[in-house]
Amino acid sequence: IVVPIRNFESFYFSYSKSRFNSLEVKKIYFKDLWEHWYHKVNDYYALNKKYPGKFIFVKYEKIVKNPKYLKKLYKKLNFTFTKKNLIPTINDQKVFGNTSHETNKRKYGRIYKSSLENEKMFNLDIFGKEKNDYLKIKKQMEKLCI
């Protein structure tokens, strides 16, 4: 099972835009999104412990920054990587992908990096006492990723 893992900071902006139509960091949004991210990541971590070797974790931010990072995934799966693998398709039809951005027919396969750019604006102090817990989880997940 291939599991893409995101930093909470980029996840927050992507999901707050789609769920709340907002890029503001607000406690009420934070609480909802943190619960979602925290449980998802911990569930995969627990499943990985129970079924070792069945999961391949990939870093979402690395894919966005350099899509050729996927070569590592293809190698791990014993697949051949080609440039065609960088073009999002469904049944060989080009698609825009899953995005809350306005789509434009000239932007097939575009990777939106705004959540990574917004991530720099995220103040980790909103975590309060849980900030160190988040940083530990983030470090553990980084180690699991190929």
C-alpha cells in the first residue's frame, strides 16, 4: 500500500481551503483538521507496525517539489519509470487532478505548490503543548518515507 504523507502545515492550508474556503489559521479550523490529520497518520503508523513491509510511505512535499522523486517509488515497486508517469491521467485521458484551484484547459498536469508556500506562514505555536508531539510525529514519518 502506497501512503502519501503530508506535513500538517501544508495539509492545513489545502484542507482549510476546500472545507472552509479559507486560508486563515483559526483555532476552530485547526482543531477539526488536526484531528483528521493526527488520526490518519497514526492509523497508518499502527497498521505499518502490525503489517511490516506492506506499506510504502512517500513524502507529499518531496513529490510536489520534485516529481521525479517518484522514481524511488517506481523502483521500490519494480516498475519502469517514464516521463509519461508524470502526467495525471484516468484511462489514458489527461485530467487536471484533485485541486481547489480554478482549472484551466492549458494546465493539464500542473502541480500546485501554493500549500507548500503557505506552509511557511503556519505558526506552530497554535499547537500549544502538543507542538513537541507534532514535531516528534513529523520526524517519525520522515524516517518511514522512502
